[in-house]
Amino acid sequence: MKTTLFAAALMIAAPVAYGDAAATYASKCASCHGADGKGQTTMGKKQKVKDYTTADGQSFPDAEGVKAILDGKDKMKGYKDKGITEADAKDLVKYIRAFKK
């Protein structure tokens, strides 16, 4: 419940510059990566996802992030066949970059 409320608040507070990325992140990514990008969800802990609020979690190039979103990486499934376009993936990477402290 708290995660859902936080995700909703994050979507409301997200700048327009992110387009629909906040909503896409909340619906497709937050269940593993967490609404706050820390990856402290049940699935995130199990999959050992990166904490996007840290320098290490942000250490990937944008192109690699886009590719992972579209094609998948390790245990993460790709989303190009699930309605995510390359432009959407680029917006998601920008959105993820905003988690860095």
C-alpha cells in the first residue's frame, strides 16, 4: 500500500519533461525496481537489482539502459513487444537518472 501511494505521489510530482515515463515506470518497473528506484521490493531483492539512487546504480550508459528496457537483460524481460517504443525507453532512462541523489 505504501509503495502504491508513493508511486502515485511520484507520478503526480514528476515533471512534464518525463512525459509518460513516470506512469510507465510505475506500471512496468516499480514492482521490481521500487517506486523510489532503490530496488528494495521482494522481487528486486531476489533479483539483486541495482539501486538507482547510487552512483553505482547509475553507472550504465544511456544506450545500454535503452537496450535493456527494450530487449531485456539478465532475468529482466524486454518490453519492445509490450508497447514500449525506443522513445519511451529513452524517456524511462531520463526518469531513472532523476533517482540519483
